[in-house]
Amino acid sequence: MINGKEELLHDIRVANFIEEYRFSCISKRDKWYSFSNIEWDPISSEIKIEAIINLIDSSYTINQIIKQDTVPRKSIGNQRFKYTILEPLKRSKIFFKESDITGTILIQNYFPYYDIIHHSSISPNNVENMFNFYSDRCKAKVSVELHKKNNTTHKYFDCVGFREHSWGLYPSHHISCDSRVVVHFRDQTISFRYIEYNGMSYSYGCISKKSGNLALVLVELEFLSIKNSSFESSEFTYKDAQDDIDLIVSKPIKPHHIEVSKKLKKSHLHIVSFSDFTVIGTNKKGYGIEEHLISYERLKNVL
């Protein structure tokens, strides 16, 4: 079980330690698609912020690095983008400001958390013990101001969201593939992560409903199509704790390239895509977000 203290940043100063807050929310009706990742590196004392905001026909990208000498507590960021924990494990807020758009996203827990928390020391020797995480489907209240010439337009709407908080070791140069998929349906969300590290594969995830979570015991990457740097589709097989197996296939709606760190520029590709999904066995349709950090060498084997 997690407690409220886990949502605050952890002051663990060891090599390759990274802490991340990820959040996405989507309203297809309002043509709103947003993603953000706030990353804390205590060794370099840096906060890295990546955010994508799509609204109707406009697209905004925030990519910045902030020096931070002390460990941030309940508020992380600056005047351009800030993540604030209002009530640990219950409510938080994202504020963003660009030249012609200003907005706030209020995040409130909705479905129960799914978590993997290791009480022993994190270790690079086993990918299963490298990091801790928890995630949940949540409600999002979006408030946006659009500034066009002398006119300001206000938009307010509610939508489905998803957040994940992870902390632990992330030796990115040894990771050949790291894929995260979140798919929303009316009454449930399927979320999972698939990692290949030093020749070993590891996965976790769940099928989440208001009544509880059903763990995914195995996820396998079947197919990933990226041609001429353009993301086309992905396919994953998953097996749940009741031994049901299915295939989930994506079709991108709004794919984006994310800039990788300097040490990965020549070796890896990072893509975030808002996508439609189909569960093949049931023909169930959903929508959500997928994220793929993959090495060029590994990509040759999944095309």
C-alpha cells in the first residue's frame, strides 16, 4: 500500500536515479489531447519538463530544463509550467502558459491506485527491483484561455485522465525499449508498461475499474511500425491474472516526437502518440496514449 508521503519527491542521490510524474488527459469531443512528464534528477539537481498540448487545430510543446538546488516539495516547475500537489494521492494541479494559451488542469483521483512498491533497496541487477510506481485513472477539469489578437476565448470541460508516479534507477543507455500504453473505455482503463533492459524483458500493468484492479501478468511487444520517422501503429499481447490473453492494436490520432537526451541522440527514438485502440478478441474500441522510447537497433527487429 502507498501513503501520502510517497507522492512527494524522494531525495535519493545515487547514479541513474530518476523520479517522474506523468499525466495525460483527453477529450475527443472537445478536441483536447494533453501529455506532460516532469522528471527530477537529484544528482544534476535538474527538473526536466516535457509537455504536449493539442486543442482543435493548435499544438503547443513545452520542453525545458530548470536548475533546482533543493529538493522540490509540493510544487514543481516555474511560471511557464508548474505541477502542484494539492492533497497527496487525491488532488493535484497543472498550470501552463504559452504565448497565446493559458490553462489549468485540476486532477482528482477516481479509480483505485495500482502500485508496485519495493520495500527493499532498489538495485540495477534486476529490472524488477529498479523502481517503484503507482498509477490511476482520474478525473480532469480543464480550464483554458485562448488569446487571439484582441480576443480571449474561455473553454471549460471535464475529461478522463491518467497519472503515473515512478521513482528508481533508470540507466537509459542500457534500455533498448520502454513502451507505455494507456487505453480508456467507458467503464475501465487498460494500462501497461513493457521494458527491455540488458537483454531482459519486464512488464507490468492492470485492467482498472471503479470496483478494483486486475493485474496483467505478462505483456509482449508484437509489432511497432515507424517508417521514415513517422509512427504508424503498435501491437501488444497481454495476459491478465485470470489467464485471459488478448491483442491490442493502435492507430495514431496525433503522434509527436519527443527530444531525447544528448547521450541518446544517436541511439534512440522517443515517440508519444494519442491513439485509438482496438482489443482484437472482443473488438472493443478505446482511446488513449502510448509512449515508446526505443533504440534504432531494436527497431530493426520489430518493423
